[in-house]
Amino acid sequence: MTVPASPPSAAADGSRIRQRLTELGLELPSVAAPVAAYVPAVRTGDHVLTSGQLPFVDGSLPRTGKVGAEVTAEQAAELAATSCLNALAAIEDLVGSLDQIVRVVKLTGFVASDPSFTGQPAVINGASELLGEVFGERGAHARSAVGVAVLPMDAPVELELQVEIQRTV
């Protein structure tokens, strides 16, 4: 009887998730410095929860304003994907490798919305679709997409991510 080969370890082939990001033409940014009294991510047991992540690119917001007014839904979806990359960077910084993620558990997205805008789910799809492309079935998650009046620094979107990571002994 032959024993099936185990999948290559992250040490043997480098980070599989990092490789997947490269295949998608994406790069994890440096972890955004907190703008108040909090940490970017915290681990409790086998879960990591991120603080709200804004769509910072090189330390600044590429767009500001309300979705449905100054920012289009399409632009906001791209910003949601950027916020998601920032959340993943915070997780990797805390646990050492995104290959430790067993499953994406929950994505909470906040959309600074013009009062007439009701397309929050489509905006947060920018992050949800990214998670699916990167993690496959492990990226399927519970989700909330919430419209709000304003976000810090007049950001159009903010995300929180909760993931389950490999249990350590």
C-alpha cells in the first residue's frame, strides 16, 4: 500500500499564499501604523481578529468621500480589496505566515455612504472576491456590509477580518 504524499510545507516551497498573491499580481503592503490606541491585529486562541483597516496605500488614502457621491461603487470595491490586503498584512505580521490561515471566518465591511446609496454589498464584494481568489474554499466567509455616515479620515471603506489559524500546541 502506498501512502499519499503530504502536501509540500510552506518551508519547502515558500509561502503558498504569498505565491498565490503574486500570481494574481498583488502584493501585501507594510502593516499600516495605528492612528490611535490599538494594535492592528490580536490573536485569541486559534483566531485572529484585525482592527478596522482603511484602504491605505503607501501611508495615505487614495480616495476620500462618500460612496455614491464623491466615490463610485466600483472605486469603493477596489478600495475594499486594498483594505483587505492591509488586513492580511496585519495578520501575517502577527502570526508569521498567511499559510497559517485555516479559514476566513468573518468579514465586516463599513461603507461611508451617500444617504441614497444602497449598494454596500457590491462594494464589500471587492474584499470577498479577493479572499475567494486567494484562499479558494478556505476564503468563504460570513459577512456584514454596513452603510455608515462617516469613517475615520473620511475613508470610503473600512474592513475588519476574522480568521481561524492553525492551532499551536
